[in-house]
Amino acid sequence: MKFFKKRTVITVVLVPFFLAMNACSNNVPSCSDKKTTDLAIEITKGELVKVLGAPVVNALKFKIVNIRTTDKNEKTGAYKCAAEMEMTGAAKTNTAPLWYTVEATDDGNFYVSVAEEPI
């Protein structure tokens, strides 16, 4: 029972320490991070729904491949990214170029922007 109490105290002391460290750091996910690519896919799908309609877009599977980091801002941690978007339907797979950025927000989150041409 005594061991359990010590362990609890260590956990209670260390958890706030790690949370404070993360709050102070600029953790921008990279171009290939799953959080970044998932958001880039979500943004792309949202724009395609406006053009093609939800039934067409929902029938496709999306995947980002050939991801390249084209620039990193050392001061802010922001990334510029280039990749290809694979869109797979019932009959075939099409690929389109994709450019996006990922940067920190002032509240500690991150923001992804998708562009139609190189950034």
C-alpha cells in the first residue's frame, strides 16, 4: 500500500510538468504527420464536394503520397509541403498535385492550408 501512494505522488507531480513543457513548446506537426495529412484530406474533400457533389466524393478513397517538405521556418516551426493526392474510385486511381502548409496557432493548436498551386 505504501508503494502505491508514492507512485501516485510521482504521477501527480510529473503530469503537470509534462503538460507545462508541451504548452511552452512549438509542436507543429510535420508535412507527413497523420494529423496534418488527415486535415489536408478533409479540406480537399470539402472543396471537391462543392464541385462534384457529396455522392461522388464519398465514393472515393483519398490518400496523400510522395510527401515532400519544401520549406521549414525555423523561427515559427511552420512547414510548406508538396505531395500528390491519390483518389481511388471503383474503376481506377487518379493522382493530382497537392500543396499545403502547416503552422502553429497562438492558442497552441495547428492550422493547415491547402492551395491549388505551389506555395
